[in-house]
Amino acid sequence: MEIITQFGSTLLISGCVLGFFMAWGIGSNDVANAMGTSVGAKALTLTGAIMVACVFEFAGAYLAGGEVTQTIRKGIIDPNLLADTPHYLVYGMLSSLLAAGIWLLVASIFGWPVSTTHSIVGAIVGFAAVCIGSEFVQWGKVGSIASSWVVSPLLAGTISFGIFKSVQILILDRPDQFQRAQKFIPGYIFLVGFVICMVTLLKGLKHVGIQFSAAESLALAAAFGAFLAVVGRFLISRIKETAGGGRQGKHSDLEKVFAVLMVFTACSMAFAHGSNDVANAVGPLAAVVNIVQSGGSVMAKSALPGWVLLVGASGIVLGLVMLGYRVIETVGRNITELTPSRGFAAELAAATTVVVASGASLPISTTHTLVGAVLGVGLARGIGAIDVRVVGKIILSWIVTLPAGASLSILFFYTFKGIFG
Amino acid sequence: MSRGSFLDLLAQSPVKPMLEHALIAGNCADELGVFVAALSENDWSSAVKSRERIVELEHQADDLKREIRGHLPKSLFLPVPRADLLDLVRLVDQLPNTAKDISGLMTGRKMRIPEGIRGSFTDFVTKAIGTARQASASVERLDDVFGAAFGGEVAKTLGALVRELDALEHESDEAEIIVRAELFSVENDLTPIEVVFLYEVVKEIGELADRAQQVGHRLLMLVAK
């Protein structure tokens, strides 16, 4: 207790700096995976992608990021069990932020496809199990998080397979592709708006102080989806088929219509990413803030302060503006094979899965979900060539990340303990 | 500095180089027509130039074939079996090879087409080349096939193209019979060696059409479910 009151502001400032830095890292690096697909498919320009990402990452983080943040803050370790030694929780959370941050930096230098989510969860579980005792870890919750890491790519893959198959049957495999695309794509846009809005209304807005019943949410989400569909329909109607463009011309006309759809899925992807990944940065911060502000009491019941989410959301946006654009540009330039008709299916499936996970307060990896979604389109015979070796590399880096994050956070925990006592 | 992107997952699609490969194969076959026309008019210098273009196109096709193979490592997950794609590439690559062999044989032996068979010979060559053209045009529809994710509608369109290809190959066969008959009737007026190599050239031209037909059938098998 004395430690908290004595070093309170130091710990709080450290937490804010580390949390903000972590969010900055997410913005400069992870957002590229969420947005690169759209830029690569030329559905968005780089500037457009940055603007979409800023607005929707922020909105997702602030409006729908609360649930996952609570999981990181108090779902993995039960703070009530640490009522006598709250400073251990503070050290641990700071160590986890530092560990994940450094591990991600190392991964960046070597170009490993490492997940932020896995780093932070591995770090928290690691310090808790080793430094304060494995009985403090809520293994049931950790188990459900771990299984969600397996389920989310599978789910996204199944959804994207279904979405792409429907596109193939309704639009691609028809002689009048262009007309059918104009007809059906507003329907997909409706779906984008409906799903994102529904999950957010049901689960996300609690901490902002707004609560709707299921029926109200349903009606609002449907109205939102319909509104987006109308906007989309207008945008699509402005695309004219180029006369006498030959078969090549027909292809690019069709993809232009899908590109409109992909602008919407890009927004939903940014929103979904913000809603899930902000927690990696601000979850530990929230735990620190909570303990320090209450002068050492753990108070698991207390609400999540809104400004904590704001710190994370602004960190993401700053990282995005400072470095993220360059990463998006690089990532986007390297994809020539993912056209909007494919990319949208992958994005919509991934965004849906991630938003549902955010609603279910499960921290999952957006990138891995996207991998599953891209593979789903591939299984539907939609992608020319997929390099399966990359999947192996991703799985390997996942397996390595957990012990790496854990060892680093254990190291930092003992360092903090040595400094502050 | 960035963490490896999952988008490395997307490897280069083999479709674009395959289209280009088929286009070159078609152009090479067309050039064979120019070559034979020059030769039958005894325009030797044009024939030699044409022969050089055929060799050049055959080289380009070879390079592309190697590039396609290089970009199709075993670790790729493709919408169709990798072996089928590679086999199609191999068959398409036989078209420029055959054109090169025919023009090589005719240049090397400084062959002249006897007046008596000139008309039917030209007709035969034109038909065989038409078959090869049709084969390359069918392969060039591969981007539609990949674009529609191997849907049934596209397979139908392709089926129609390949039926047309069969008809062309049949016509070329008929033309070959006529050339052989005319050659038989004039063969006593020619030296025996000339005759042997004329039959050889006719056989090779017939094979150009046959191989073109094989391309079409391989393509249909690729698209079929």
C-alpha cells in the first residue's frame, strides 16, 4: 500500500507512457495489416486509407474497445486475490507492457509476423504464473482466450468462404457481371453496416453510458445498414460501364464496383481492429490507473475510465500518422493479386469475426483472423496462388511469442520489484 | 521497419504469365504462316527474316515457361492442381517449338514447295496455324476462369471454344489428306530426298494442329470440376 502512495504518480506516468507507446506501435504497425488489403486492391488511396483508419480505429477503440480492455485488465488475473499486494499487479502490468513492446520491436527488426495480442497475453500470464503464483491466473478465462485464437481464424475462413461463394454464384459466374454487381453489392454493404452496428450496440456502448434493448439494437442496426446501402447504391450508380473495353475492360469495370464495397469493409475492418487491439495497450494501463487512483485498493468492480481508452485511441492514431502510412504503403504495394472482389470478402469476414470477439470480450489477433479469411477465399478457389509457407511462419511466431513475452515480463517484474520494493 | 505482413501469403498468380505465354505461342504460329508464304513465293530473304522472328518468339516463350515454373513452388496452394497447370504450360510451349522445328527444317534444307501442291499446302498450313491460334486464344481466357473462381458458366464458354478448336483441327486433318494425295501424285517428278523431307514437313505441320488440340483438352480438364 505504501509503495502505491509513495510512488503513485511515477507508476501512473510510466503506465501512461508505456500504454501510449504500445498503442503507438499498434498504430504504426498493426493497422497496416487491417488497411493494406484495401490499399493493395486499390479500393482506397493511401491518404484515403489513413483517413479511414484514423476515424474508424479511433471510433472502434473508444466506442467498442471497453470489453476486451476489461478482459486484459482483470480477466486474466483476478485482482481481488491481490488485495494485499496491489503493487505486484502494477509492476506486472507495467512489465507486460514493456515486455510486449520490446518483443514487438525485436519482431519488427527481424520482420517476423508477430501478434500484439499474443505478446501481451503471454506477458501477463507469464508474470502472474511465475512471479505471484499460478493460482492467481484465471486459467478458465485464459483457456477460452487461447481457444478463441484457434477458433477466430477458422470462423473467419468459414465466413469468407461463404461470402465469396455467394459472390461467385450471384455475380462473378454470370454473363452480365457488371449489372448483377450493381444490383447485389448494396446488399453486401447493408450486411457490413448491420453486423458492425449490431455488435457495437449490443456490447460496446456500455461504458459510454448508452444501452439499447435487443429489439432496439436490431432496428437501429437495420436502419444503419439500410442507410449505408443507399449511400453505396448512389456511389455505384456513378460508375459507368466503359463501352467496347473488351474483356479486360469488363474486368476492371467490375472491380470498380467491388472497390466501392471495399471502402465500406475497410471502414469496418478499421473499426473492428480498433475495438479489439486498443485493449492490448490500455488494458494493462487501466489496471494500473485503477489501483493508483484508488490509493492501492484493487476494486475490481470499478468502471473503466473513459480517458484511458482515449489515450489508447490517440496513440493508435498518432502511430498511424507518423509511421503507419509508410507500412501501409509497403504492404499495399506488395499485393497485386487481391482484387476488391476477393479482398472485400476477406475483410468483411475478418471484421465480423473480430467485432464479435470484441463483443464477447475476447482479445484475438486481427492479423490471424485475416489470414483465416484470406485462406477461406482461397479454398473457394478465389485466389491465384497462396504461399502456404507463410502460414507456417505465422504459426511458428505465434508459438514463440507466448514464452518470449512471458520471459521478458518475468524479467521486468523482478526488476521493478528490485527498484521499488 | 515492419513486422512481416501476413499479406506475404499472396504469391504471384500464375495466370498473367500464362496468358502472355499463350499470346507468344499464338504469335509464333502466325509468324510460321508468314514464313511459309514467303517461301512459297521463293522470297528467300523474307523467309530468313521470318525464321529469325520465329526463333526469337520461341526463346521468349521458353523464358516465360521457366518463369512460370519458377513461380510455382510446391508450397503454393492453387485453385487447381499444380501438376495440371504445369502440364498445360508444357503443352502450350510445344506450339512455338513445333513452329521452330518446321521453319528450321525448311530453312536448313532450303526447301521449295513444288508448284503442284502449293495451293493445298498453303491451305493446310493456314488451317493448322488457325488451330494453334484458337488454342492460344482459349488459354487466354484463363483470366476469365480465375476471375469467376472456376464457375460453371465460364467453363461452358470455354467448352464452346474448345469444340471450335476440335472442328478446326478436323479441317486441318482433311487438308493434310489432300496435301498428301497431291504430293503423292507429283512425287515422281521430284528427287527422293526432297520428297522424304516434304512428307516430314507435312507431318510436323499436322502435329502442330494435334498439339494445339491437346492444349484445348488439357484446358477443359483443368476447368472441369
